[in-house]
Amino acid sequence: MDSERAIGTPSKTKEVLQKHGFSFKKSLGQNFIVDSNILENIVDKAGVHSNSGVIEIGPGIGALTEHLAKKAKKVLAFEIDQRLLPILEDSLKDYPVQIIHQDILKADVQKEINTYLSECKDLKIVANLPYYITTPILMKLLMDKLPVSSITVMIQKEVAERMAAKPNTKAYGSLSIAVQYYTEAKVVMTVPKTVFVPPPNVDSSILHLTLRKQPPVEVADEELFFELVKASFAQRRKTLNNNLSNHFKGKLEKDKIQEILKKAQVDPTRRGESLTMKEFANVTNTLKETLEQNN
């Protein structure tokens, strides 16, 4: 790729924005990457190859899209901002890219995959996500159980660390468990705020998620598992016994919660951040059993 003519450079970005009279919308969290090396790195870390079908969210003016389209078989990009459609049409006209004007949170992604990426052997999601809506987007993509092998996203550094965090760390919480239930999470690169226009207030990280064929733990009730995990972190400084007693008030007495935790071989005085996913699964399964017996 002629790096001077590539979309993701400061001069070309400025030229494109001026040509189309585009102004950034703060409400959409628009921060465009203007560093070709970073863009190349994202594509590289995502493992995109000639048989890949790539789903991109928020292509902006097409900087990352162009790098993806050079390597992949096809790119399917979802863009919510109508003002960017003519820009993308213009800048990506020579590439195998399909732009869908839709909010990713409302889109039927599987239907679009069937329509546009059906002949691609390996599906990946690669995106520079808007910070303000990172978690809802990722959780939707994971819970939709899309047939993708990996998700590689540029997100706020702190959120990336939370998603990849291990037990007994400050960053570890219900988000870590939700993401790691579906994927193997790894922060693969830190990105300074200076490579964006306009620069965001925080640094970013590239998070690589490898989708699991099946969860690492067996739970009798997924909904109850996530409810219990969330409740365990409701007040981080409180013990499991206290957090769970507050949450299940009216359903189970405090001494019953204590009994459940002990039966699951978890000390009731521990805090949520010290439990592994396996321990949360054990507590969920014991709790499920107790709730069924009580009904």
C-alpha cells in the first residue's frame, strides 16, 4: 500500500474531511486513527488472511477498512453515521467492502453474514470501537454467538485491562468473567492517544479475543451464573456472604447463603475478586440446586 496515499495518514485524513466538509460528532465517540503502522498492527494482530471475512464496526472514513480490505477476502462494515456513507463510498470504491448503514446494537449481524460473507472460510471481527459504547457492543456480539473465530478491537486501555484481568487484581470483576466465559482475552498492544484525530482523553489498547468452542466451566443456569457474578461484585469491599445476602433478600436467608457457599467449598468471608470462574460456577450450581429444592 502506498503509505502516502493511504487513508489513515494525517494529511490524507485532513484532505478527506475537508473535501466532504465533515465535522466530528462527540456523541458518536468519533476518533479516527491517523497512523498507518498502528492500522497495520491491528490487522496483523487480528490474523487476517486472504480467506478471511471481516466484520468491522464504525469504519469512520475507512482508514482501518482499507488495511483490512487489502488482506481479507471481504469486509462487511457497519456505520451508524449517515454523513460518512458518501465518504466511504468514495474512498473504498476499489475494495471488496460492503457498508451497512445501521446501528450495530440493532443489526441482525448473522443475516448480514449470510448475505455478504457466506463464501468466506474464516470470520473475524476487527474494529476501533467508540469508547462510550464498547461494553454493550462486545457483549451483544458475544451473546449473539456469531460464527467468528476472533474479535480484535481497539478500546479504552482501562476497559481492555478489565476484560482480560485475572482474579485477585484490581481490574478483575464481573466484566472480566463475562468476557472470559466466551473467549480467551489478551491485551496485545497499547496505543497512545496521539495517533487519533481528534485525540481522546485516554490511551487505548488492542484487545484480542479468541472465541471458545465451549465455556471453560459447566453451569446449570447461565442466567443465574451471570446474576450471581454481578451480585458478588455489587460492593467490592463487602464479603460474598454480604453481597449475595443483599441480592437474594426475600428468597434466601443469610445463613442459607452461608451454607450454600460452604457446600460449594468457598469461604463466605471471601470477596468476589478472589474467586476463580470455576468457583463461581460451583456456587451457581449449588445455589440452583437449593432454589429448586425451595420451590
